[in-house]
Amino acid sequence: VGREDIRAYFASVFAGRPAGLRHVTNIDHIELIGEDLAFADGLVRVERAGANGTWTLMRTFRNHSVAVRGKDGWRLHSVRAQRIDNETAGQ
């Protein structure tokens, strides 16, 4: 609905996540479409910490983002995330 609603949503989502989870984003490609406009593709993993220090993959998402450069730097304008099957995430 607006910037504050979006911030409130993400603040509540991340604050409510269980302990021992992490969110890892790897940017695969950024393409500068214009001087102040970029498109990025990334892979996001949600992982759970194991007792022995290892991490178990819980969910994987493919992200497509549009960023716009303003006077205060780059800001995300639009983000789309599609959940993908963990077995094919690295392909």
C-alpha cells in the first residue's frame, strides 16, 4: 500500500522468525538498464542452524528486482520472489 506499510510488514516477518534461521541472498546478475535504473537476479536461501554447526536448506527463492538510483543512493522499486524446488535450486 505504501512505504510504511511495506516496512511494517517486513519488520514483523523478520522479527517473528524462529531463532536459528538465516536468510542468505546471492546476486547472480545486475544489469544497468539506464543511468538510474537496474535489474537484478538473485537466489535466496532460508536455512536452519543444526546442533553440529551445519545449515539445513529450508526454502529457496528466485528473486527479480528493479532498483532505482535517487539522491540518497539505490532503492528497491520492485521485487518479485518465486519459490523454487530445493532439489533444483542450484541448477
